[in-house]
Amino acid sequence: MLSLGLPILSPLQGEVASLIDEYSVGMRYGTDTGKTLHDCITALTQDTALQRSMSQKARALYAERFSFEMVYGGLVKHLEKLVTQRRKDAK
């Protein structure tokens, strides 16, 4: 949903939580945060500036890290590196 500029609301930890916290693209809820999903939805619906800010950051993060061009380009570089390494190992 980053590509649509929708703030992420998630109870997940790990990589998703890190993205939300590091880039301010949404809100986390659950026992570790002390917030409920209702709290997060209420905060976003009552604070349009917060919603707008998270929306802009979500689009920017998508363009920077998850757009087709970025993902495909990264995959191609990774595959080329693997082939190069295999060739070196085969010699």
C-alpha cells in the first residue's frame, strides 16, 4: 500500500515494524506499543496533517526502495554478481 500513499497500520514486529518506525510511514499497535488498531485509526482520522505526512513518506519510501525499477534493478545486479562469483569459483 506504500505505492498508494496509504499509511501502514500493523501489529507486526521485525522488518515491518522497523520500516514503520524508521520512515514514519504508519503506526504500530499491539501489546508492545500499548496502542490498539482503534487508537491508530482514530489518530489518523483526527489528525489530517499526520495522515498527509505519513502518506507522503509512504510514497517516497516506495519510490526509493520498492518500485519496480528499484527491485528489478537490484535483482539483476544480484544475479549478475552470482554468475560472476560462480565463474570465478569454477576456474
